[in-house]
Amino acid sequence: MGDVSEPQETERQPSRVSRRIGAIAESATLAVDSKAKALKAEGAPVIGFGAGEPDFPTPDYVVAAAAAAAGDPVNHRYSPAGGLPELKAAIVDKTARDSGYAVTPGQVLVTNGGKQAVYNTFAALLDPGDEVLLPTPYWTTYPESIRLAGGTPVEVFAGIEQGYQVSVDQLEQARTPHTKVLVFCSPSNPTGAVYPPQAVEDIGRWALEHGIWVVTDEIYEHLLYDDVQAPSMPVLVPELAETCVVLNGVAKTYAMTGWRVGWMVGPTDIVKAATNLQSHATSNVANVSQRAAVAALQGSLEAVAEMRAAFDRRRATITSMLNEIDGVQCPTPQGAFYAYPNVEGLLGREVAGRTPTTSVELAEVILDEAQVALVPGEAFGSQGYLRLSYALGDNDLTEGIERLQKLLA
């Protein structure tokens, strides 16, 4: 017999991108918005319901403060990585004014938008193996930031039949010895759901009882309708303050998404650790944006009230029109500026010669056939749903939903 060659071991080629970063999913909401804008640039009459940003300009007095700040040489230099002292003081005053929550400047870190506040918080709190309870549907950035920090997101689903609100019983069933953090967002992105005060307190006391940290996102605190309230959890459960981080920013309240100013408020040791991280990652937030944020927080809330009135009008329109479509169930959102209809009744039905079986496929058909861009529920951890932002002009909103009605009739 001849010699039998041993199989040669081939050397595995290393990936050009790290596994940690390669595993990150692109922001689905930004991707949909980007695709809609690209199609518009090509001349297509696309109407986009994807972006989570107000369609109003930033208030004039905020822009004026930024213009003045741009001309002041003091803002042309590095400033403290954790934020300008003036902005920290304004955040302290705003938090007391709007939430009744008394904090100190040492508990505040100013970040490059709300997303950096989310990432910094999880990076400061989590070690590999730590689990984070994530009420689902969730904002797309939460699970990616948790994984980047070495944690494991544990989804706790609450669908339309629960008003998109998880219960204490559900959280308790999901709790394990590895549970370290609970994410809480009310008013909610993507659903617009608002937890009643008693539910907020019950969840806070459950977390306190089991030694679980709470990361509560209050970015939509001023966008509430029908006289509902969205109290801050550490105000209802004061004992939770030492194991709670509050996330917020100027983006939604003051139509300042592009200015990139957010913040986290928490125990001083966690804020100090997150500040150390930021000092190496980005240093300070742009000083002109920080000066603009000071003006926003110290100014009137009249512009906010005007936006809220417009959103309230659009909320009624979009909910009513969506519910006229056979196979669509859309509860009335009580906060933020999103409608989150259940569209399971449309799946498996023929639409323009195609038969979508998932909400991803349905969103593709809608974009291709009606030139309406919206975000499928899979992006938020819930198949069979769609998210539509009603932060767009009244005429575009009406025309966009009319296109859906015609396509899906």
C-alpha cells in the first residue's frame, strides 16, 4: 500500500473585525431612516415613519445661546470630561423641578447623547456573566450596549394584551442568581406605553428587595398625554437611589437630537467610574452643545408644550387610521411619539402579489409597494409588530397611512 498522507491542518484566518464589534447589529431605526432618505434623494416620494426625532426646529433661544457660545474663546478649549459645571448645575435644578428628585453635581455625567449614557452606565455596572432583565419590546440600543459591556440581556416580553407593560411576576420568573440590572423605560420607545405610578413603585420595591440595580430611561418624560403621569422610580422608592441610574437628555424634549447632549444621574462611585471611561473614550461633550443645553434646561417649556400639542393631534390621527386597516390592532400610546401596532393579522395574506410571513417581510413590501418606511418589530425583540413614529408633518402622516390603507385593503 502506498503512503497515506496525513490531513493537513489549515491555519484559521483571523477575522479582520473583532468578534465583540462584529456581533453588533446596526441600529435598525437609523438604518430605516437612512434608506428612506437615500430613496428620497433619488427622487422617490418616500414617507418615513422610522426616525425617532421631533420634526420641529430647536427653539430659537437655544440656537442663539449656541451661536454666542461659538464666538467665545473659552469654548474653544477642552473642558472637564464629565461636563461643564454650569450644565451639571442646570441638570441638578431640572431634575428637582421636573421629577422632584434631589441630586448633586457629583452624581451627574454629561454624555454625547443618550446612547453614550446608556453604554457608559452598563460598562460601569456589568461584568461578564451578569444578566440584565430587558422588558420587551425594547429600544434597539439596549441589548447591544449590554452585550458590549459583557452582560447578557434577558428578554421579558409583554405584548399588546398587556399594554406592553411587564409585571412583577414576570420579572420574578426571569430573575436568577446572575441578575444584576433591570432596564426600565416609561414612556416607552418603541411602544409609547406609560406605566401607572403604582406599577412603577411595585417594580422599584421588587428590585430593591432583591438587590437589583435599575437603569431607568426618562428621555420622554415631557411627552405625556391624557393627563397620565410618569413619576421617576427613585422618587417613589427613595431607598433605591443607591442602586439606580437615571438616563435623560435634551434630544426629545427640546428637538435637539443632533446636538448630542445626554446625561446619567446615579451614585457617585458609578458616575465617577463612568466619567473615567468617558475621559478616555471621548473627553468632554462639545462645549457649544453643552452651552445650548444649559439654555434649554433653564428656559421656558412653552416650546415643549407646543410640540406636545402637535404630537397629541397626530397621535389621534395615526391610531384611528391604523385601526381602520383589517388585521391591524393599534392601542393608543400614552407617551413619546410612537405607535406600535400588532400586525399579525396581516401576515400570511397576499399583499401586492407577495405573501409576507414576518413583520420584516411586511415592512419590505410596504416600502417597495407604497414607498412608506417603517421599522419592523423584530428590531425591538417582538415579531409581528411595526413601529411608526408620528414625529413628522401632519400631511405626510396622513398621506403615508392612506398609502398603507390602500395597499393593505
